[in-house]
Amino acid sequence: MSTLSDADVRSALAAQTIELPSWAFGNSGTRFKVFSTPGVPRDPYEKIADVAQVNTYTGTAPRVSLHIPWDLVDDFDDLARHARAHGVQIGAINSNVFQDEDFKLGSLTHADPTIRAKAVRHHLDCIDVMRATGSTDLKIWLPDGTNYPGQDDIRSRQDRLAESLAEIYAALEPHMRLLLEYKFFEPYFYTTDIPDWGTSLVHCMALGDQATVVLDTGHHAPGTNIEFIVAQLLRVGRLGAFDFNSRFYADDDLMVGAADPFQLFRIMNEIVISDALRPDSGVNFMLDQCHNIEAKIQGQIRSVMNVQEATAKALLVDRDALAEAQRSGDVLGANAVLMDAYNTDVRPLLAEVREAKGLDGDPIAAFRASGYVEKVSEERVGGTQASWGA
């Protein structure tokens, strides 16, 4: 039995929000093939309309992350109004320094100061987008790195990175944050300039309180204990956001909870322990996925539901029994408390939480019955809006 009351559990689940990525709704694929999908959005406005569908049926996805330049429009004020009219708002603004020819050997870490200045300017442009849309978060995933020993000086690249980030950070307004992501490897394979949470944290602490770490669940070496990283970043108040997805081998960007739902539960358990589920905790729960072969809107709905289920199970952990088992050294008893919560079927509970909001208890079935896919498939002819791998 959970230490939280039934009302508290339901309240926490009802208040949970998950930010969606605009790029999850466009065509995506691998270096082998990009498969097209009928009804794919043709512009950022239609992406937002699709995001709104996920929010309509889950009641949990009121924000959308944009990616620049993929989501460039002539009038971002108008795009923000469009989002509000659809019941959602613009979330994090993601920069892109991995598709420009000038950034072949680096962007914020490049040896050429002219190219570094270009990369910094791109981020300042992203801050302008933030001002126009009401976004508060600038999210940076840096692809910079090297492929061969001796290709560049490792320490010098870190120094250049620190200087570039400081210039970007200085342009933030007081209510804005810089969210710094890390990735174990790829697109470069010898060194990555921000390969792990420690490197990201070091740079964030040097920048100031408005800089926090982004944890992408697919960006770690095999076997990494991700919930340990979550606990450490929460300890020092520097976990700014999650990019939720799943991996089997590398950075697969599959639906969150698809590969290892128990890992997702363990992560959310650390969130609940630290009281970081609160909307004002400063931790933004975001999806970062691509739907190459599955239906895109339904893939996002399923992903939201997977996070909700892991969260519900974490909320049901009997904290008193767990603490007693831990104090008494009851190894198996402590593990059993967690497993009891994990093995609980929380789908009826979540259905009731949705129904209390006036929603259908089964978001997937309700969306399928809406006819939205058939409608946009007829209307959106020639859609080419792309995302990862396209």
C-alpha cells in the first residue's frame, strides 16, 4: 500500500505534464530509408495541430518543443497564437548545429573563431525565437567531437566550448534557462565534446544557476545505471529536463518504455523520492523520439501513457515499508516493496484519472475512433516535413 493517499496519487497523476517534440510528427527514418506517412504535417502549424490531438486524448501534453531551423516560420508570434488556439504552448527551443557544412569539424568547439561565432549566432537567433514564442528553455545538444586521436586538442576544445557557452548564456533573460544535453558517442566516435552528465554538469556549474543538465535516456553506454545519474543531478539541483525514449543498442529513439519499462519505473521512482514530480520542480519531462514505421500521433499517445504508467507505479511504492526494510538490512524485503509496486496494474487507475478530467479512459481507442487520421490524410497532400534521418 502506498504511503501517499489515494487522493494524493490521483492528484499527482492528474497534474503531470509531458512535452512533445515537433519532429516526432514528421517523416523520419535511417540512413537506409525514410518511409513516408499519409497525412504527415507539411509545416510547423500542422505539427502543432497533431500535438494538440495527443493533448486532447491524454490531457497530459500541453507543450511542444520546436527545432530550429526545422520549424522556422516567418512569424513566430503567429505560431505561438496558433498553438494557444489549439490548447497548447511552445516549450523548449532546440538548436541545430549538425546539418551545416561549416560545422563539419565542430561548431561551438571549432578551431576557427569565425565558425564558432556562426554557431553562437545561431543560438542567439534561437533565443530570439524564445522571446517571440514565450519559451523559457534553450536546449542544446552538441554533436561536436573527433574521429581520430590527434585530430584536435581535447582540452582546447573544452576551453572553446566554455567560451561559446558563456556567450550564449549571457544573452539569456532572467526567466530563461539553458538546458545542456550530453551523448556518449555519435556522430563522432573518438571523442565527443559533451559525452556524459559530468561534463555537462561541469559546464553548467561554471555558467550559473540558469544552466541545467538534460538527461536523454538513450545517450549512455550499455549497462549505465541511469537512475543513479538522476539521483545525483537532483541532489545538486541541476536536473533540468529529460529526453525520454528507448534504446536497444545505441541512440535508437524508440518509444519510451518500449525496451526496458522497469528502467523507466526506476527512474520515475527517483523522481518521486526527490519530490521532483511537482510542476514547479524545475524538471521538464519531454519526449525525444522518432516514429519511423509506427503511426506518429498514436506513437506519441502510447509514449505518454507509458510514462504515466511508470509514474503511477512509482507513486504506489510503500515508502514506509521500504524505509523500514532498508534500515533493518532486509535486502529481499526492500526489493520486494519496489517489485510489488512495479507489478501493479495501474491502467484502471489511470483510466479513472482521465475520466475525472472528462476524457476517455482509453486514449488510443478514442483517437482511432475520431477519424482525425483519415481526415488529415485526405487534406495533407505532398507533406515533406522531416525530422531525424530524413
